[in-house]
Amino acid sequence: MTKANAGTATREKEIDEIIIRSWPKIIFLYPVMLAGFICGTIQSLTTGGIDSDFAYTAGMIFFVILCLNLLVFSFEFSRFKTLAIFGFFLALVFFLLYLNQRWEVFRFLKDIFDHFRIRASTSLYISMGVYMALTLGAVFFTTRFNYWVIRSNEILHKEGFLGDVKRFPSPNLKMTKEISDVFEFLLLGSGKIVLYPASEKQAIVLDHVLRVNSSERAIQQLLSTLAVEVETHDDGSEDGADN
């Protein structure tokens, strides 16, 4: 039997089943882990360590990545919201350029940032990186025991160390794909897949499916021999159906 994890290419050969895993949102904090390892490693190799000029650069880089990553982790940025935020900051830049013609606004801002000097020890960076790596490793391990298997005639939900299984019929299946957060999609190609088995009243919601577009194409190919209705929703802006 040929298997395929969600997100793998399926055009070259036919597959019998697809494995889809729903991941917790903490996986989107991997840039903080990488920043910790990179900043810590470079600072440890720099003469002077925490007292070097690079320590302030590393501190600012780590702080900015941490702040941006926490924003992605805390809120959902739809396409409209992302464009609105981009438009706001663009308007703010032009407004500051206008004010700078009358007052030295940029010099004032530069003086503020010159006094805003962040630095941290090499041990802190490495410790953050190691902690995040261990946490993500534990998340990866737990997802090996909680996943969904989609076949042409049934859907299986396998969970727990003892392999408990729930079965759902897949004929006449309705599926929707949603990309509700632009930055989550940019980081890991993440999105939501919702399955509507014909005999079930409640939908099966799979949040944070990695490489969701590839997963959707694989499911369509697997179920192409059956009457399957597929709808695509990207922030509610697109609706389609394949029968």
C-alpha cells in the first residue's frame, strides 16, 4: 500500500491513503529558536562576547524577531487586515517625511533608538534555542500518535499510544480549505482543512495543517474516483467546487 504524508507530491504516482496532522500553534515560534541559536553562536565567537558591539546588534535582532513572532502567534492576520496594517505604516512613513520637512523628526527618533540598547548573554540565547528545540521536538513526537488517515472509502482518526481508532465514511465527502492567517501561511504553508463526512452531523476540523495546498491537492487526487465536493475558502474570498 502506498502512503503519503500531507504535503508530499502525489502527481507522479497514485496513492492509497494520506496522513494529515493537525499541529499546535507553538510551531510558529521556530524563528525565535533559530534566532537564539544564531545570535548565541555568533556572539560566542565574537571577541568581547556580551561586551562587544555585536552584542547590541544581536540583542536588537533577537528582540525584533521575538516581538514579531509573538504577534503572529497571538493574532490572526487575514489578507484584508494585513493590507490595512501595511497601508497604515506606509501612511505613517509619508506623514513622518512630511513632518521632517519642518522639524527634525528622524533625528529625534534616532536619538531615542540610540539610547535603546538591548543585549543579552550568550547563555540566554543558547538556552532559549535549546528550550524551544526541546519543546518543538516534544510536539513532533506527540503528533506521531495523533493524526488522520484519509482513504478512498473511509477516514481514520488514530490517537493515543495504544492506537485508538475512530472511523468515518469518506464517500460523498465535502471538504473546505481555509487560509485565515497570511503570516502562518508564509512561515509554514499552514491552513485549515475542514471535512464534512456525509453521515456525520459535526465537521472534522484540522487546524494548522502544514503545506495545506499540497494536502488539498493530494486529497482531491485520492478521492477523484468518488463524488467529492471540494470548496476552497481563502479568508472567505474564494469559493469553488469540484465534483
